Amino acid sequence: MTGFCALVLADEPRPRDETLVKSGTTAFRNTILALFCAGFATFALLYYVQPLLPVFSETFGLGAAQASLALSATTGLMAPAMLVAGAISETLGRKPVMVASVLASAFLTLAMSFAPTWSAILVLRAAAGLTIAGLPAVAMAYVAEEIAPTAIGLAMGLYIGGSALGGMAARLVAGFLADLGSWRSATLALGALGVIAGLVFWRNLPPSRHFAKRPFSTRELAQGFLAHLREPGLRLLVFEGFLIMGSFVSVYNYIGYRLIAPPFELTPTGVGLIFSVYLVGIISSPATGAVAARLGLRNVFWVMIALMSCGVALTLSSSLFVVMAGIALLTFGFFGAHSIASAWVGRRARSAKAQAASLYLFLYYVGSSVIGSLGGIFWQRDGWNGLVALVSLLLCAAFLIALRLRKLEPLSI
């Protein structure tokens, strides 16, 4: 989600400063605590299943592609839900939609820990995709409306930091608890954590003071998306989101299968620990942003995709250290590319920048779902070499598109 705060801010009229939440106040401390907890819980509940995919395969007798549906079913429904969640919040209000999003997702996760069959698990994970969408689609609009301009950077940084930390910590905890007990105990623990975080969020987030209800219009929503797709640069950028997210998720989905097999033979806890390289992403986004500010988005974007390709190639090694280095390089490049692409979307969009961001996120999560599952077919057919071939081909396409973007008319870039 890194990079989207600017997209929302550019379109929103700002109320008088004295009515906004300022840093150093009790209201601000409550707000950032609430946003941190919500971001942590939402992305923990989304991604905790990744280290459990090999466990699902063993428990339910599934192939890798079938097991990956535990994530793909969620992101597949999350993608279209994000297109309308922001518009729904215009009618129902920001806080009610966000609170409902976090708590409903947590309760669905609790229910999943008691699911008797794989089909029931997929139904619950698909439903979670609909509910999870509410927080990321609305949180930045809330911040844009309620937080003083001088404090927005800190507020968004803590929300994004909580999101990244939640995604990483959930992978570690899920792998560890699956080793100690079972996937059910891991799911139960993550669901309980989500409920606690949701209650903290509900209790501490101040109600909207600057929100004005608007009627929901499907026609206006569709017209806005079509207008964005007519802009050549935006078309390429949203497709880039599809390619880079799909490539990234495919590697993360199936690396666990490779690492539990010879010559590595790691336990679920060991696989979970590999995901600690996710921390590299937290460093990559601001570092890449600083470099891009000096050299230009178009001059750094293609480099990040090239780094992703190099990282994928390194995972072919039989050395665990080299494989970890490859995953770290892939992660660094992905977060850098995603940060640049999301900021670039805002600059290419001449109006309705928040809606342009939603369109980018839609293709971003469709890529996670479609390519994430497709990778399982390549893994089952040709092993890790097959998966690397698929991802390398996708990243080659992303690289060529990045070079094309570099030559487009700058507009506001």
C-alpha cells in the first residue's frame, strides 16, 4: 500500500486547519494507535496462510495450485470489492465501514479454524476477501479528511508500517504455531488477535468530523474508471501492478514447498522465518522514493523490476543463503517498484486520483489471485525451474513496459 497517501490528498478539499487532528494531541495518539492496529490486523489476516500452504497440501491431499486458493480466493474477491468499498463509505461513513471490515475479517478467520472441509475453508477465505477490502480502500480517505497536513506523513507511515509488520509477523507466527500444534491453532490465534486489534481500532479511532455523505452512483463510478483507462500511461501502470504483484506472490506462495523438500528440508517454523526478509520491503519503499525524487520515477522504476528478476534467478541456487538473498532482493525490488508505480498513477491521473488508485489496486490484487494460482500449475508440472520460468517471463514483460513508460509524454511527471 506504500505510496497512496498522496493520491488521496491531491483530490480532497481541505477543511480549516484548526478543526483537524494535529500531532502531539491525545486525538492524534489515539488515531495512529488505531490505524497501526487495523493495518497490522488486516494484512496479518490476509497473508498468514502463505507458510501454511504446504500444510494444507498434506492435510487435505491437495496439489500446490489447489492449496494456493487459500490466498487467491481472498485476493480474487478483494480486488473487485476494493473498487466499490470506498464508494460505499461515502454513503455509510468511513469509520463504520473500517470497523466492520476488521472485525468481520477476524470473525471469519476464527470460524475458519473450525471449518470441517477444504471447501468450507475456501468459502470463508473468499468471504474474508470481501470484508478485508474495506480497510485499505477507506483508511487513506479518512486520513486525508481528518489529519492535519503536517501530520499526515507520520499517520500514513505508521499505518503502512503496521500493514507490513502484520504481513510479516503473521507469516512467522503461523509457521511457528503450525509446528507446535496445527494449522487450526495458528488460525485460531490469528483470528483472536484480529478481534483484539479490531476492538482497539473501534475504541480509539475518533469519529469522522469532516465526512459528508454522498449518494452511491454505479454509473459515475464506471465512467470514472473508463476515463482513466483511456490514458495510455495509466493503462500500462495498472497492468504493471498486475504483473509485479502476481510475480511476487507466486514466489512467496511456493517457496515453502521448495524449502521443505531436499536439499533444504526446513520445518514450517523455518519456512516462516524465511519470510522475515519481508522487513527489507519496509526499508525499500522510502529508500526508493528518495532516489526517485532525485532521478525521476521513470528512471528508477525499470531498475526495481530488474532487481526483482535478479532475485528470482538467485532462488534457483541449492544454497539456502543464496536463496534467502534472492528472496530479499526480489522483496526489495518489488516494494520499490510498487511504491513508484502507485505514486506514478497519481501523477498520470488528471482527476479523481483516489479512483485511479483503486483501479491500480484492483489489477494489483487480480494479479495476486490469477498469477498466484497459475504459479502452482507450473510448480506441479516442472518444479521450481518451471515457476522461475513463468515469473521470469512475466517480469520480462514488466521490464519492457517500464521502458515504454519511460518514453511516454511526461504530463505532470
